[in-house]
Amino acid sequence: GALNPASQAALNQVRQPKGKIQSPWWGAPPCLRVPVGRGAFLVSTCPVPQASRWPGQRTQGGKDPTATPSRPRKPPVPNPAGGSCVPQGLVASNLNLKPGECLRVRGEVAPDAKSFVLNLGKDSNNLCLHFNPRFNAFGDANTIVCNSKDGGAWGAEHREPAFPFQPGSVVEVCFSFDQTDLTIKLPDGHEFKFPNRLNLEAINYVAADGDFKIKCIAFE
């Protein structure tokens, strides 16, 4: 039967506009196709289960939309590398980035950024680089934390003191690698190396998470 006027009004308030999807990732479209030299690869956003959010991520209205007063949710526990175990933002696969080639990632840092992540590797469980600039998160301030993940197991963290990132700014980071090291070039031109612990011969996977909106991904 038909809903009464009060129920219909409540239902109308929670309906999403047709054809639009709210993305949990800051400023990201639900789906984006990025053209690159080797053809096009698909970059998409993934729904984020509330329990998997990590400290600093936003919720609608600043509250957990699924929590109830009788059964409040416990705060999520971050993984040892400070990011999320499951990709929550943009994901690109089948890149086939070879040694000597450079991957340029350009994007905008959120005005109230706490942390963001760029993951590179074979897949989400095999990362040659977990690149995690932290403005104020997980006990670190203005620090870049790097790590690797091999078969789902995190390695030892490396902290880089250089931090040329500012909330609300547009930045570009370049990544290149060989079988020994990855080279990361920061927005101010500073470069540092991180060991290629997985000895990958190609990078096929890139994922972004946190307070960072990708504007461009390119190869050189």
C-alpha cells in the first residue's frame, strides 16, 4: 500500500539522486577512465565498510552513519603501516610499468589532511612501496613513512624526514624503480630511495587512499 506522508517524507530524505554514487574517498568520482600511452586502464573507487575506516577518515556529518546508541562501534585499529589493508580509494591495475620508466602522480591534498597513501606493486597483498605522508596521524607529524608488503605481511618501516607537502596544495610525486631500489622524487625535487624488497620486474598495481585527490597519472 501507499506510505503515509510522514514515512514518504523520511524516505525522500535518504534517497540518493538517480545516477549518482556517493564516494567515501575525498573528492573522488565513482569511476574514472584515465588514458595512458599503453591504452586505457580503469581507475575506480571502492565502497568502504565503516569498520575498515582508519583514523582521520571522514564520515557523513562527522558521525558514523551505521552506529546506534545501544551498540556503539569500537574505533578501528590501524595496520602496522598506518594505512588500510583493503584499497579504499582509486585503484589502477595492469599498468606493466617497467624498470627505468617513471610513474608521475599529480593530485590535490585535502585542506584538513591528516594522511594519505600511494601503494605500488603487484596487487594489494604484494606492495613494493607503501608511500604514506603523515601530516598528523598514528603518532607521526610531517613525516613520510614507507613500507612494503609481501604476501600480506608488512615489512620494516622507513621514515623519511623530508616533507614538502602542505594541506590544500596540488603536488606531484614521481616513482621509478629497478630490481634493487625504488626512487621517489618529491614535489620539491628531493629524491630518496627505498629497497625493492620484492624484486619486482614490473609494477602492475597502483592504489590511492586517504586525503588526496588524484588529478593525473602519467608515464615517462
